[in-house]
Amino acid sequence: MSTTAASPTSAEHPAPLAPAAPPAPATEDSEIRRHELAAFLRSRRERISPERVGLERGRRRRTPGLRREEVAQLSAVGVTWYTWLEQARDIQVSVQVLDALARTLLLDTSERTHLFNLAGAVDPSPRTPCPSLTPAMRGLLEQLEPFPACIQNSRYDILAFNRTYGRLLCDLDDVPQENRNCMLLTYTNEQWRSSVVDLEGSARIMAAKFRASMAEHLAEPAWKVLLKRLQATSPEFREAWERHEVVTARSKRKQIRNAYVGLLTLDHADLWLGPDNGPRMVTYVPVDEESRLRLERLHELAVAPHRRPRR
């Protein structure tokens, strides 16, 4: 790994790293925040062993935890710029970079919130409940069982789901909340991908639907973070994204090869909870008797107490 310091305007960084004009005089509060942020980053970096992020320790390592250049490389930011952060320099930091650092440093929910608070930024991660996600809506999800159903927002974050849906394409309970997004799951989750019968066509349509939906949210940080994450982790997504195809939301018949009960043929439908392209309830209804019986079996496995279904 190269340890050459990158320029703070390096192409590695996804956004401008320094203001065009001299910054305004720092206030006492902002200076305290910078030093707290610097100390917090150092402490989180030093607690992570190289092995936890797939790096070799080496014989000459003296630094506890990760080196600065390793954090910079794993987060796709310039080494010099990251060093300045740990030196409490007065520089601007984007939400995209904060998101990347939180992932590299393996921050939990409380630590991630603390990071964004110290940086004076709004976390784009979907952690606040949808305004439409009322107890009544959760109750309706349960009443639809054994039919799979979930509530998604326009960014395809899965905000709530019933137990049948939780076992339909992958074990959603095992997926961290920040990864419960249909775009991420379609392109990066192997269990989800192996359940989709027409994966190539489905993934391409998902990218086209995401592009159409994003047209109303181009400047919003959460959307830009998700897009950059998809582009960084999936060559397949990058190829689909470059096609500039758009598809509006629509009902569709789907075939799913469930890991527990076999092939399911289902009709997908969106029940909108507000204006189009907003939050919606996604439902799956069996097309034939065999699919209905298999959904009932999947539901039985999902609700069995103290027992997880075997694959």
C-alpha cells in the first residue's frame, strides 16, 4: 500500500476539499468541535485491528489499530486531507465522506450519530421512521400474512416488513438496518440475488426505476450517498446506470426461488401511502395454488418460536 500523501484536491475525494475563498474566522464552538472530532476519529481508528478490515498486520507495525493512510484508502479520500481532519484543521467535510468514514471505522449507531453531530452535518442514513409508518400500518402488514408485504420509501429503503417478507428473498433480520435497501440488496447481497429468477432483467429495471425516482431528489445527500455507494461496490450497477434508462414504478409478475420453500410466482403491487414516488406498501400475491401453499409454509417457518428455518 502506498503511503504517499495525496493532494487535498485529489480525484480520490468525491467533493471539493477546501473552500475557494479563505474560511471565516473559527468560533470557539467550532474549534472545540474540530478537536473533539479529531480525537474521536483517532480513538476509533486505533481500536480496529488490520485483520478486521481485511488487511495484513505486517511485522513492522507500531501503530495501534489502523494507520491514517489505511483509513484514507479504505474510505477513498486523500491521505493528506484525512490527516488534516485528525489534526483538527479547519476544513469542510461532506456527508458522503462522513458516511464512508463511519463504514470504514465500523461505527455503531450511537457512534455514527456522534460523528455527524461533531461534524455539524445531517446523517443521510435512513434512521428516522417514515411519517406514514404508524402502528396501524404495522398492524396491516401483519394482517396481510402469509402474503409478503413491506413499506418502502422512494429511495427503496425497507422501512418495515412482515415476517413472510423477512424470509422471502433473504433473511432480512440478519441485514443491518443501513443495508436494508432494495437497490443495495439487488446488487450486493448474494442471498437476495440468488433468489431472483431473472436477476439480470430485474437488476436493470431496478437501476432504471432508481434513476427515474432520483430525478426529484438530485441534490439530496442521502440519494447521492446511496448512488456513490452503488457505483463503488457494483460494476454491474455502474454498467446499468450508464445506460440512462428510466422506468416508472409499475406492477409486475415475479418469480422468486425461495431458499426454504422453492419457486414462487407472485404478482407485485405498490399501494401508495402519499403522492406518487413517495412511501408505499409493497405487496406480493400468489398467482397459483402451489405458490399460495408455499407462502403459507414460509410463514409458518418464519413465525415458529425459537426456531429459524433451515436452508
